[in-house]
Amino acid sequence: MLVTSYDSFTVIVSILVAMLASFTALDMAGRVATSTGKVALIWLFGGGFAMGVGIWAMHFIGMLSMTMEMVMSYDASLTGISMAIAVIASIFALWLVCQGELPIKKLLGGALVLGSGVVAMHYTGMAALMLSPGISWNWNWIALSVVIALVASGAALWLAFNLRDGTTGRTTLLRLGASVVMGLAIAGMHYTGMAAANFPAHSHTIKMGVNSNWLAILVTVVTLAILGITLLVSMLDARMQARTAILARSLAEANRELAQLALHDNLTRLPNRILLEDRLEQAINKANRERTQFALMFMDLDGFKAVNDAFGHHVGDNLLIAVTERMSDQMKGYYTLARMGGDEFVLLIEINDPNDAATVADTLVKAIERPFAISRYELMVSLSIGIAVYPGDGKDERELMFNADAAMYHTKNNGRNGHNFFQPSMNTLAQTQLQLNNDLWHAQENGELRLFYQPKYCAPRGPIIGFEALLRWQHPTRGLLTPDIFLPLAEKTGMIVNIGSWVINEACRQLHEWRQQGHSNWSVAVNLSALQFEQSSLVETVMAALATHDIPPELLTLEVTETTAMRDPDESVRILTELTRLGVKASIDDFGTGYSSLLYLKRLPASELKIDRAFVNELQHHSEDATIVSAIVALAQSLDLKVVAEGVETAEQQAFLTGLGCNTLQGYLLGKPVPPEKVAELPDFAPLSEQKNSVTSPHTLCEALPG
């Protein structure tokens, strides 16, 4: 027999190649398992090819590590067949471990097929050696190599199946460890098979095949290239999958958030109107199907606006959250509690009897009337509830909501802090309000809105220095309506913004007309609603009106209530500063009724303060009001602000306010609001009062006006 030996370096290289091929196999199993469709097939065949070439290469590198006294050559066909066997067996192995489950029977069957493939690959490769005479075999060693191949194949399949999922660092470490075990097992099978081969002493090479030296270079370079490229592509794909997964999770989370925002109130996280309508439709269908009933409760907080105005939106928002939590704590069974907006809530609840709805309503009313501790304040609000029961109080969603709302308003009009079931008689008021709301939508386009003008006199009795524009509605059937009747509806629906813009434009148009008539010194004051004041387009609206009618900015005064200005003091300072830079004057209306900070009052770029009529009306009867008015006038004078007193109805009030130093007076005593066509009939000086001897000279305060 020929004496053979092994090159240690080449043996180590072959073992490393076996380990690399094993790691590639484990990684490919993960790629196939996490892919679908054509991508999974590409990874299956590509990974199987790379794995098969790696195992085959380990075999031939191991054979090339064997040195004999002759240069060996190989049959190209058998060499190619042995590689094909390795690739086919590898593809089968990858396919098997990527199935949903791997029971013991399938594992053993797979180990038999894969082991047989490895054995066939090895001995086909050995048969490719072109020797004469051929190799003589030791069947004991062959049997042992087969056993090793089967055991190693079973272990490899089990490891690949259990390590196919996961992209964490721990999984990678486990795959590295498993690849070491698998590589050693493959090498063990190979070198056991090599030990089974005996070469006769007189053997010689048939010089017709592939030279071993050329084959060594080809196998090493090609194999390392294939395995390296495969692993590199796999790593890049894994990274891309990880990024895609992150993006997918982010997108899913964003979609969930969008769905939450679309169907839930942003402040309280309660269902909004859209989700409530869907739940109400489901409730109607269920009630019709199962012949059951449910209650729809329309709820409104009593006194919330006062809290919001007094303490600011932040406290108001926290109060709404606390109310939501307290109401939710009282709920049991199947229900939907939704927020409609502002301080309005709707409760949809299943009931067996209308008394059940009454019990729930009583529970909610008692829960809400308890004080709320918000920030450092103890706040009190109450709950007015209107109840509509399906099917008796409405056949569809719209009718139920309308009737429940009507019942709620009935509760408010009858003392608040309670509940009422809907009665058909309640529809009269509701229908009236609904009709009025519908009419208001068309009032502007139909030219039904009017501006009346109340004169403002230089204290004590003249001359006229300007007017306050006051809105009226000439309703086609109900006659002339004052703002208290329709402005709450306009504010609730948002129509107040368009109406407010019309008022500014119309007041400027009228002022232009007066200027053409020779009244160049007259000014006009316009009231701004809270919603209008918050509009980003306010400045543009004012500028457009002034430019259209060629009005000097200083002749237009915009009146903002103290409460509105103090909702967001910093933003109010910004808006008023922007307006006054145009030259427009700003007035703080109803001063003394709000909760102004003197710091912010000093910062507000206002030119006048307007004393609320509530203080003026009681000047004769309450010394406290006289003290307050005196303090307001002194404060205004210290800040170089004009003082306008409204609601002057008696000569005593006229004399007292003039004596305090009020610059401008306004009230029924001096002049009532009149349509523009009657302004010419107003006297430039109001008639002398019985208190004329105690009244300051007509020109004294006019000359003292700031600016």
C-alpha cells in the first residue's frame, strides 16, 4: 500500500471551510424562514447552492491535504456529479428545516436523505480520483463514516430548525457555536471516509483528468468567493429586513395613532362624534335584531364657561379630564361615553327599562356635583342631562341626538343639575332654535344683518367723537333681533368668524361714507368675539377693510373683552401689538369683570379701558362700585389710557363719572343705538342735565384725552 500523509495546514483550512459552510447553512435557513414567495425560493436555491459548494469544497480540500508520491488527477464528470449531489442534498435540507414543524419522524427521514447525500457526494468524489489500479476499501471504516454522516445530518437539521428564527446577537452566537459542532462533524465524516481508502503500492495516476494543483486553486478561490458573497448578501438583507421591520412597526404605530386621533377626542381620549355615530348605528341594528332598547344621554356641564374664563384653558382642560375620569368610574356593562366638543358629552348605554337610564343619570349628576381639586383650586360644576330612549324617542341617529339635546336644554332651562326624559313638547323650543340656526346661515347672504351705531360723547356731554358698532339681525319673520338672541348660536357653530369679518368691513364702509360727508374726526369701535380674536387671518381682515375703504387706521378701534384678552395673555399681547403697529387702536372692554393681571395689563398695547356697565348701574346704591370705578380710572390715568364709561343712564352717573376723570361717556342718557341713516339726527352735544352746574366744562376732558 502507498504511504499517505496529511498537510496540517490544509486540514485546518478544510475544517474552517466546513464550519463556514455550516454557518452559511444556518444563516440561509433564517433567510428562507423569514421570506415569502419568490424571495424565499431565491434564498432556498441560492443558499442551498452555496451550502452544497461549501461542503463539497471541504471534501476536496480535505482530499488535497493528503499527500502521496504522485500528482493526483480527477475525473471532471465525477467531480461535477459529486458537487451536484452536495447542492441537491443542501437544498433539500434547507427546505426541510424551513417547514412549519419538524417532528421526529420527519427529522429522521431528513437525516437519512441528507446523510445519504453527503456519503454519496464523498465517495463519488473519491471515485473521481483517476488511479490505476483503483482504491481498495475498508468496509468497517465506510460503515463508521456512514453512521457519522447520518448522526451529523440529524444534528445539523435539528440545530438549523431551532436556530432559524431571530436576528439578535444571542442567536448569532448560538449559530457560531452550532457551526463549529457541525463543521467538526462533517470533517469527522470526511476523514473517516478517507481512512477507509487504501491505495495499492503499484498505483499510478492516469494523466487524463483535472490536475490537482489547478483544482486546489479553483476550489479554494471559488468556494471562498461563493460563501463570502452569500454571507455578505445575507447580512445586507438582514440589515435591510431589520430596517424594514422598524419602518413597518413605525408605520403601524403611526396608523394606530392616526386611527386614535381620527376616532377619539385628543384631550380626554374618549370616542368622538365619528366613532359615536358608528356605535349608535350598531346599537340601533342590535336593538332591532334582538328587540331590545338603549338610552342616549346628551350631557352638558353647567358653569364650565365661567371656570374656563376665570382660570384659563389649562385649568378648564384639566377639569374636563377629571370629569371624564369621574364619569367613567360610574359606568358598568356595555356603554360608549363620547365627547362631542367643548363641555358636551354623550352616553350610549344598554338598558332593560327606562328606570335604568334614570338611575345612571342620577349617579352621574351626584358624582359631578362634588368639588374637583384642580391645581390649587377647588372647582364646582354640575351636569344637565337629556335622555332619549330607543325606539320610542327616535327612529334614527339624527332624531335621537336631536331629541336628547332638546331634553338636555329643557333640564338647563328648569334649574340645571339634573336630568329629564324627552317629551314631544320639548321639540317646540328645539325646533325654534334649529330654525333660527338655519336662518342665520343665510342671514348674511340675504343682506339681513344690520349695524346700529351708539354715539360716544366726550365727557360730560359732547361733542360726538365716534360710535360703537352694534350688530342687529333684521329677521324676515321675527323682526329686529338683538345679539343676545343669535350670537350664542353663531359662536357655537363658528359662523361668528364670517359675521365678525362682515362687521369690520361694514363699519369701515360706513365710516368712509361719514368722512365724505365731512365728519373726518369720527371714529368707530367694533367688538371682537373670542373666536374671531383667535383667528390667524384677523390682521389681514382688518388691513383689507381699511385699504378697501381708505380709512386711516387710527379711526378704527377694536374692542376685546378683558376675559378674552386674559385667556392667553402672551398671545393677546402679540396679536394686539401687530394690530396697533398698523395704527389701529385697541380697547379693553368690560374692564373690571375679569381677572386681569396688572403685569399683563401694562404689557397690552391698548389705548383705552372701558368700564363695564354693571359698575355704572349701581353707582348710586353701592359704595363698593364707586370705589372700584375710582380705582379703575386712577389705574388708567397712571398707564396713560383713556377711560370710556358705558351704560350711563342718569344725570347723577354722568356727573360722577365726569368728576372722576372719565374721558368718554356712552349710554341711553346721551344717545341710543340708531341705524346709520338716523345718525345725522343725533345732536353733537347731549341735552343739558339737571346736574349741569356740577358737571365739568364740555371741553375740559376732551382736551385732556391722551394722543
